[in-house]
Amino acid sequence: MAGGRWGPLLTALLTAQVTVAEEAGPEQTALPEERSWVRPMTASNWTLVMEGEWMLKFYAPWCPSCQQTDSEWETFAKNGEILQISVGKVDVIQEPGLSGRFFVTTLPAFFHAKDGIFRRYRGPGIYEDLQNYILEKKWQSVEPLTGWKSPASLTMSGMAGLFSISGKIWHLHNYFTVTLGIPAWCSYVFFIVATLTFGLLMGLVLVVISECFCVPLPKHLSERTEQTRRSEEAHKAERLQDAEEEKDDSNEEENKDSLVDDEEEKEDLGDEDEAEEDEEEDSAAAHVDEERKDAQDQGPLREVQEDGEPEPDEEAPAQPSPADADVVEDTLRQRKTSVAS
């Protein structure tokens, strides 16, 4: 009885399953899609490249050169287990922060990472070249990105933040112009106003923070500080006055010394003049004596010439008179008196 009751029901269920399988036919028999061996890298999992050996590709969906290397990159990723290397890719449109962290300016861009040390691969994105780059360890001859250029540095972290902000602004601009149909100039005006408003708010926040943390001094302390400032200014003024007085004293002493030096020089010059005058007097007196001697010697000669016949062509030399000698002596005495005065 039980078998008779459940028999028709089981038959109906089997018939329904066969009918569904026949209707689905070719769709269910289709082969599953081939799994990609390239691992997508994002801002949340990019730190995985800090361990082990990696090759990264930066691309954009609209880039023709990137599309040409897609098949080669997939082939390289399939053989990643044999080469003992992990292969990843970064979409710069979806991950602008990562493109800023690696400072990607051209597409496609390839990077090699070995235990947190990054190097730029500048060869072609062909499977054979990529394989030789890893097997022959050509990356050892490439200068690594160290210091502030390293993607893990603080500088590149800030660069990643700037690129991520610029990417969000670009997406928002496309949303305004494409999705909502707003004119481009309206979008620009909106961003200008937003930038000015954000700057004013940040300035206000900084002022509030400074007012909160910079506690003003009490009144009595401020008065003390004012008094100390005034006393310091008075002390400085006294110092300046003392310095000026010292300068004046030093100038007076210098003037006195210069006057004394001038007097001494004058005295020295007077002594020299007296010595010169004495020499001149001596020489003049000697000259007068010589003239007197010559006159005395020439006296007898004149008497002889008067007795004889004088020659017409010869002239007698002038005989100095005693009056001339007296005049010379008077002039010398006047010079002495003038020098002494």
C-alpha cells in the first residue's frame, strides 16, 4: 500500500527534473570562465608586497598600451609559481592613492619588489623579457627606490593622500557634469567656493586651538613684565649714554694727544730752523771773512796797477765795503730775533 501511494509521486518528480535539464541544456553545459592569476592590489592590501618577491603593473582601462600587455601579463602570472614570484596589478582610476604612493606618471608602469625594496622595471611588458628579468636577477643592477622615494616612506604616504583627494574630486566633477548634466564652469565655481570656505574654517579652527592652549598671563604678571621691560629699556638707554660719554672722553684725549704731538713737532721744526740759521750765519760770516781777506790781499795789487798803465780790456773787481758787511750782520741778527720770538 505504501509503495503504491508514493510511486506516482516519485515518477512525477523525476519527470520534472528531466524536463528542466532539457530546457537548460546548452547554458548549463557551458565551460566556467578561466580564473585570472593576477591579483588586484588596492589601498587596503598593498602592504602584502612588502614581503616576498612581487611584480606590479599599473594600468588604466582606457590605455591602449596597457591593453596590449594584458595577455603577456596573464601568461607571466600563470608561471608565477614556477618563478616563485607573485604578480599583481593596480587600476589607477580606482586606486589613485596607490599611483601617488609609487608616483606613477606614465602608463603602463611596472615595479619589482623584493622584501620591501622597490625597483622600477623599464623594459617591455613581454613575457620572455619579464621571465629573464626574474631568472637572471637583472633587477640587482637597477638602483632601488630608497629614502623619500620609497613607497613606504612618510613622504610618499602624503603623496598618496593628495592623489586620493584629487581622484575623489575628479569623480565628483564627473558626477556633476556627466550624471547631473551641470555645466563645467558651474562645477569649477563650486570647487572654488568650497576651497575658500574650507580654508576659512581651517583658519578658524587654528585660532580656536591657539586660544585654548595659549593661556593668557594674569594681570599682576603682565604688569611685572611691563615694568621689567621699561627697566630694561632704561638700562639700555643708560648704557648707550655711558658709551657716548666714553667716546667723547676718548675723542678729547685723542685731541689733546694730537695737540701735544703738534707742539712737539713745531718745537722740533723750530730747533731745526735755528740750526739751519746758525749754519747760514756761520757760512755768511765765513764768506765775509773770505771777502775781507781777498780785499786785503788785493790792496797792494791795486796800488801797483795804479802806478802802471792799466789795460783797457781788464776791469778791476768790485771791492766790498765795510758798510755791506754791517748790513749782512744786521740781517742775521734780525733773523735770530724773529726765530726766538
